[in-house]
Amino acid sequence: MTTNIKRISKLGISVAATALTIAVIAQASTAFASTTPTVSAASASSTSTSSTGYGSQPGGMPNGNQPGGMPNGNQPGRMQNGNQPGGMQNGNQPGGMQNGNQPGGMQNGNQPGGMQNGNQPGSMQNGNQPGGMPGGDMNGTAEYDGANTISSDTTSKNQSYTSTTGGQNALLVSDGTSTVSNATVTKTGSPEGQADNYDFYGTNAAVLVTNGTLSIEGGKVSTDASYANGIFAYGTGTINVTDATVNTSSNNSGGLMVTGGGTLNANNVTVDTKGNSSAAIRSDRGGGTLTVNGGSYTTDGKGSPVIYSTADITVNNAKLTATSSEGVVIEGANSVTLNGVTLTDTNNSLNGQSETYKNIFLYQSMSGDASVGISHFTASDSTITTNKGDTIYVTNTTSVIDLRENTIVNNDSTGAFLRAESAAWGNSGSNGGKVRLNMTSQSVSGDVVLDNISTLSWQMSIHSSYTGTINGSNTAKSITLTLDSSSVLNLTGDSYVTSLSNADSTNSNIHLNGYTLYVNGVAFNASNDYTDAVNEDLSAFENTQTDNGQMPGGQAPNGQAPDGQAPDGQAPNGQAPDGQAPDRQAPNGQAPDRQAPNGQAPDGQTAEAGETNGIHSIGDFFRWIFSGFGWF
């Protein structure tokens, strides 16, 4: 009898526990569902945070992911590339967990509540302030609101579309295939609150397409408000704009923009931006594809390059002019290709953490805008003019630079042709530049400067020529130089390379001009044979980035902390990424930048015995529920 009573008691507890479990799961599901954006003819749910400078992330969502952990800007309920139901990608776990991520969208051992890399409660990233400052809280929601909306196939001519309300689009397209011809689009009204919502989702842009296709033929788009981008393609939205004019007047207001995987094609468009952090051709988290053919693109503001790429951007036969900022900026594993372009840059103002003037800038800020990986810059048949600073500058990233038949001019006598070095981004000691430079029928002049943690793999072919000093201070970690027999080297100072391969066995294509070329510490001798190919490991220039911006398996090479993450969760030099708010320290005595609060393990590390681990997996979640009933 006693045994039967015990069994009945256990059965009662089991039933109660099961009911409680179902209730908890239902409540959690409701909470997850409440964060999922919805799109209707006039509105779409998004999330509210802010950014400054070149741009920052909303609430720590990596690579343009949507609320709920959907990767790569995918829309709710849309399975991509053979994904599993519910948005699970590549065998991901339920609830949007990616690559072994934690419940609730926590990645790489992040803390509960959306805290990344040991950040403070409330999803604060990189020491940001509470209350939705840059990279802040993702719990708030905002709706897409269009003063004029299109949700089905539409054709219009000579229409005016106007919005004077902050957080509202003058023209919002959520579906259909539509064409507007000779339209006048005017956007005023700066949004209240924080601004990542406007940078990443375009909720204050003049024209926003979130789904469907919009063709803009002729006409004019003007904005005079903060965070008022001109023409913005997001998610599954596609925009084709031809023979139009885009003018933006205020800060954080780009001309043409894609995020979240959007597509934008521009033909013979004229773009002029006046504000700070307002690139004429622009992308942000989640990237996309942006192709420009013809036209003129000019920026006048600080931190406003003509092109800022966290996407794949191609520009053909266009005129690009930056009067204050860099000409081209590429962040992380993204690309810019210039064909037949005229690029003129006068970088006379420094933005954010920038310490040097430059034209073409390849870097990784570790802000979350872009995956860690290889930055690609390609230019052919273009004219590239630098009026202040270096022509090409690389830091805290691996890059491949391909130059073919360009005219490259640097009018600054102190500016280098190529500089690769550590700067304000990344983990000190491993944040130099790794560069593979391919020159084909390309002539350049100017010095090549590298610091002691930066490397260069340099190939010259098909009548290429270089005039300048290579590593004149002998500081580079390594430089490998390969010349075919038709390419020429002209030195203007003593130079140092780690290895040399020259297909011309006579070495008549190397002109010392009275200077010395040192090869692995030994002076070059024209009578020596340098024809043996350099045994060079080029694996670093293969695509190795992953969706979450980490090295494969979340590991950094050679056992180092991933670039941009300092050991033990510390912020490098107390610096913030370029374009972030200037004061990056946690206020009122809160834990310093990138440290996990309350003794939690920083940056995905396993806590020691006795430390707080929290809930780190679905298994932990159920064990937590059932442990109260003595089942585990």
C-alpha cells in the first residue's frame, strides 16, 4: 500500500511537472514570437537602436540577422538554401540557434539576455551605454510606416511622395513589381530615440523597399533629416533606379543603400550627400548586392566615403568624389570592384578611431557590421587620385587587392602607395594587415610600408612596374615579391624583402639606382639566380570566414584570440570601433568594456567550477526545469 501511494504521488508530480513544462515552453514561444518582424501593406515590425560614425549594430545581432536568430537577413518563415522548417539553417538547433549557439540567440557562449562577449545586461555591446545606445537593447520594436505605400503591382508617373514625420518613409514598398517615373520624393523629419533601426532597416529613408521590386525612372529624391537615407533596399527588396537624382543634407543619410541582403541597381544616377557618416554608395549589416553603372557620386561630410561596403559592390564607368573622407572603405569579408571609374579623394578629416589619412581603406572593426574574412578590392581601367594620405591602407584584416591597367596618382608627398599596420581596431599584437597584392599591366609609384605584424605577398606581371621604396625601415614581418620577366622594379631607397622570385634570370628588370635591395637580410646581387619560385603559403588568402564572423569552429589561428577580441575579454587599448559613440566606457562603475558581469565567463569561455554558467543550451533549459522535481 505504501508503495502504491508513493507511485501515485510520483505520478501526480509527473503530471504537474509536465503541465508546468508545457506552460513554460508556451510562454517562451510567445516571447520569441513577439520579436519576429511582420510586414503588411503599410507597416513592418523592426527593432530600435542607434549608430554613429560609419555605423554600429543593433543589439549585437551578427551579420544582419533578424530577431530570433535568423541568419543572414532572412525573413521570418522563409527557408533559404535548403534550411529546415522554422528558419533553421545547416542543421541548426530549434529556436534559431546557429552553429551550436545558445538559447535565445546567444552565440559562442554569450551570456543570457543577449549579452555578447561578456557585455553588460541589456545587450550592451563593447561597453555601450544602457537604454538603447549604439549596439544596445533589441527588445524594443518599431514599425515600418509609409506616408505612401505600395503592396501590389503599380505604375505611376509624375507623382509626389512626401513625409515630414520622423521614423516614416515617404514611399514604402512591401510587395509587387512596380514602376514610378519622374517622381518627386521628399523626406524631412528626424526620428526620435536611437538609430540602428534607421541604419539597418531603413525606417526613416525616403524610399524603402522591403519586398518586391521597384523601378525608379528619372525624378528626384531629397532628404533633409538625420538618418534619412535616400533610396534603401532591404531583405528581399530589389530596386532598379535610372536617370534619377538623390540629394541628402543631414548626418547619417546615405544616398543609395542596401542591408539585410537587399539588391539595388543604379544606372546613370547622380548622388550628392552633405552630412557626416553619409556615404553616397552604402551598405550596412547584412549587406546585399549593389551595382552602379555610370553617374556621379559625391560626398562632403566627415566619415562619408563615396563607397562604404559591408556587401558586394560593383561600380562601372562612374565618377566618384570624396572631399573630406576616404574614397572607398571595405569592412571585413566584403568587396568593392571598380571598372572604368574616376575616383578622386581628399581625406582631410579623421573619423572615429581613424588616425591616418587614406583613400582606399580595408579593415575589420569587429563591430558586427561584417563577417571576419578576406576583404577584396579590385580596380581596372580606372583613374585613382589621392590628394591627402596613403593610396591604400590595410589594418586588422586579410585582403586581396587586384590592380590592372589603372592610372594611380598620389599628390601627397608623405603618402604611401600601400601601408599595412596595426591601428585602433582589433587585438593588439595580431591586428596588422595581411595583404596579397596582384598587379597586372599596372604601374604604381610610392612607398610600401609595413609594421612588424603585417605581411605582403606581392605579384607583378605583364609589364607591370613599381617605383619607390619597399619596407625602407625594415619593419615588415614578411614581404614576398614575385616578378615576371616583363615587369620592372625601380628603387628610390634601400629596400627590404623576405624573399624574391624573378623570372628574368639576368635581373636586368631590377633597377637599384644606387640603393640596396636586401633579400632576407642579404644584399641583392644581379649575378645571382632568383628565378626559383617562392615557396609561399597562400592559405591565409582563401575564404575562411563563417556566418558568425569567427574562424572555422570559432577558433582563431595559432591559438590566438580572434582578431578584435582581446585576451580575457578585455577591450583593446580601451578603444571603440571606428564610427562608434566616443565614450565607450560602461557608466557608474559597471564592468569594463567586454568583461562579463558577476563573474560570468567572458567571450564564450567555460566557467570554472562554482562560477555561474546560466542556461547555455536546450538541454540545460530542460534540466533546469526538471531539476526542481528531482529528475536530474
